[in-house]
Amino acid sequence: MKKLLFLSFLFLTCHIQAQSSDEQQLKALIQNSFDDIFSDAMLENLDKYYTEDFLLLEVGEVWGMDRIKKELSSYDLRGAERINEFEFIEVKIKGESAWIAYHNNAIFKKDGKLVGERNWLESATAIKTENGWKLDMLHSTLKTEEMD
């Protein structure tokens, strides 16, 4: 009986650690994808973070990969630096898929001074691939002051 209880405890501990590890990987996926793609406009990293059929639902518009590439190609921060901060609301993992809900706050600095700020309420879905987690959908709603 003690062996059975110990094995059950060991299995549960391993399962919780795996969930926690996946959750941390998903949070890092959100942070790193925004830093590389939207702060540094690194188009070459789209495939690293997004599936081939990735969709971005951006403030009422549907953006596929071609639209994302087009928008990012013309992306101009005018010498400002974009800094992304996230407050995660919830991460749900079910097998090889997950969804993440979070607040996204981007501040823009130029010469060390704040020159702008944008806030979104966002959700994303991800799938686990042989190369780790990848985003397959992101939904972005621009927050207004009344929503804060």
C-alpha cells in the first residue's frame, strides 16, 4: 500500500512539474515572440514562434502570415524602443494544445524618455510541436482608458 501511495505521489508530482514547465514555456513564448517580432521586427523569426497557418485577429481585422510580413516590413518605430510587459490572467493546457489570456502593455521610449504607451487585452492559442510550443492564433483587443 505504501508503494502504491508513493508511486501515486511521484506521478502527481511529475505531472504538476510538467504542467508548470509547459506553462513557463508558454509565457516565455508570448514574451519572446513579442520582443523578437514586434519590438525588433525580426521577420526571420516568424516561423520560430508561429505555425504556418497562424492567424492574428488584430483589432477587428484578420491577418494571415502574408499580412503580418507586409505590416512588419513597413514597421517604423521612428527610433523609439518598444518594451513589452505582460500580466498573465490564465494559462490552460490540454494535452498538446493550450490557450493563454493576458494583458499586454507596450511602452515606447526614445532617448530614455517615454514617448507612448499602448495596452491590449489578448488571448492566444498554441500547439506543442516537435520543436516546442508554437502560436497558431492570437486575438488582440486595444484597451481604452475606460477598460482599465
